[in-house]
Amino acid sequence: MNTFDLIWSSLFCVSAALIIYHHVGYPLLLKVYLGALKRRETSENDQYPSQNTEEEMPSITIIIPAYNEAQWIAEKIRNVAMLDYPKQKLTIEIICDGCTDDTAKIAQQTIQEATCADTFFRVHVHQQNRGKVQVLNEAMLSVSSDLTVLSDVSAVVSIDALKIAQHHFSDSNVGVVNGRYTLFEKGSEGESHYWKYQSEIKYAESQIATTIGSHGAFYVFRTALFSPLPANTINDDFVIPMKIVGQGYASVYDTNVVATELEPTTIQNDFSRRLRISAGNMQQVILLANLFHPRFRHIAFAFFSGKGLRLLTPYLMMVALISSLQMIHLPIFQALVFAQLAVYAIGLAGIMVPVINANRILQLIHYMLLGHAANLIGGLGYLVNDSRKQGN
């Protein structure tokens, strides 16, 4: 084997190993760790702490930003009004951000209903759409409660979510509590499997280090730990909790706190959403690069293994294909090239001939490849746009 063959084969081995580690090795390591942890736990460890009295419970403000959410706003208001939490400790802020539909009108009507009468709601109506980041930065200036909840309009949360979540804050090291994200109506089997996989990863990460990021459907944090978001922030539900983690606090994940997404996902809006998230992934890795430092130990390990490698995977896939093509004169690499092209063909066929997605395995492959495509396009798009802004 000559020098060039050695270089190309090494590139293939490294890129392939990292891809396999991200998709299989890292989840397997977390699963093994959790298994060992559960064997060490006693039954007492699984019990919730004794119930606080109402006077001891922390005060909570729920912030619900809304832009053209007429379809879901009434359901959301009724949901938070029924949460099992002392009403004198709870404030609900609904911020209608330049809505052009009836969101504000429906919100004001719904809070007058009997089921909402004993809950303190404030509906803020802004004529111009300023964007979620500005809405959150402005809203947090007036929040004086111990804890703050951020929650999407289209997600309803379990009735006992606040009572369960607030227990975690009895530990002064906890800065953020996350709930389990579920789908009321799955857009596809691939999407359903993906979110189940993500829930398992987040739970495991919270046990080994800290939950990496949150989901905008529902998360809770100590109000005093919030720091204003940069105006160009894309994934606020990642940056807010990870900046708190960067201050030395833990972000925990509780599977008994459930947020259910009501809005069904189509292939078109799912891909658009994933493009935005992918652009945010690139931004947050740059913004929070200090979390890769070895001093963060388990957090750095989880951040790199999860978010870092997810961002790198499409580039690693290209390196694996190009390097194996350079070695195609060897039989083993001929097989590897064929295998890679077959996988990519499945992903392409899932778009052109959707009927093949009836097969669960093929649908999962299609969904994952679509995610990596969004990662590539969204990440590069962010870098290009960011460089243009800096150039101007």
C-alpha cells in the first residue's frame, strides 16, 4: 500500500468510526452507564422528595410567546390554567408578537372563561412582530418569580408538570429542568423514532453530566440565572439552558414531566424546521465553544459526542465517500462504496417515491439522511450569511 492509499484509507477509517460512534457507540455507552447506575440505586432513590407546603413552593412565571397561533392559543391557555400548582404562586404571560390573525382576540376571550378565572393571566399585545429573541429579552426584564417556564403555544403539558419540576430546584446545583417531548400526531414513523431516541439520549445525558439543550415545548430555569440573548440567536431553547450550564449549574431531565406537541408535522415544514435548527446548531457550537474545554469534563464529552458530532456528520459522510472512491481499486472499498451509495439512494427514493417509506427501516434511513442534509445546508447557510453580515 503506497502513501496515498494509506492516507485515504486512514481518512475513511476515522470518518466512518466517528459516524458510527455518534449514531451507535455514544448511545450504547450511555445505555451501559445507565444500566450500571440503576443497579447501584436503591428504591429510595427513585422516590420524589416529600411534598413542599404551598408556602415553600417557589413562585413561577410561565412565558408563552405567540405569533399567529389562533389555532392553538385557546387550548394552550386552558391547559396552563388547569396545571396543579398554587395559583397565588403562578403568573402566566402571553405575549402576542405582532399577530396578523385572531390570536390576541382569542387569548383575551379565553382567559375570561370559568376554568381560567382563578389563574393570573396577562395578555400583552404588540402591533409589530419583533421576533422571539427580543420578546424573551424584554419579558425577562419584568419577571420577579423564583422560576421561569418557557413553553410553545402548540404544546400542552402534563397537569403535574410544575409540581414535579419544582422539586428538582431544592438542589441548589440545579439550574434547568426539562420535560419529555412527545407527539400527539406523528408525521412519520421516522419522526416518532427520532424523538423517542432523543428523549432517551437526553435522559442519559442528564444522568452522566447534564442535559444538552432543551426543547421549546417546555423547560424551567432559575430566573436569576437568565442572561440576555444576542439579537441574532436562532435556537434560544438551546442557548438559554447551556449558558446556565456554563455558569456551573446542572440541567436535568425528568421523564415524568411531559410536553405533547399538538401541531402535526408535514415533510415540508419538518425540513424547514430542521434547516433552522441546523443553522442554530452551527451558531451555538461557535457561541458555546468554551463548553468543549476539558475543564467541563462530562459536559464537554456529551456536548462533543451529541451536538458536535451531529454537526460534523454530513462532512464526515462526504469524507468517507470520497476516500473510499479513491480506494475503489481494492475489493473491500468497492463493497463500501456500493453500500454507501445504496444508503443514499434509499434517502433519495424516499423523496421521489414516498411509497417506499411504508417500510419502517427505509423510512428511518430516509428521515436520518434528510436530517443530515438539513444539517449540511443549514450549517453552511449560517456560515455564509454570518460572514456576509460581518463583511458589511
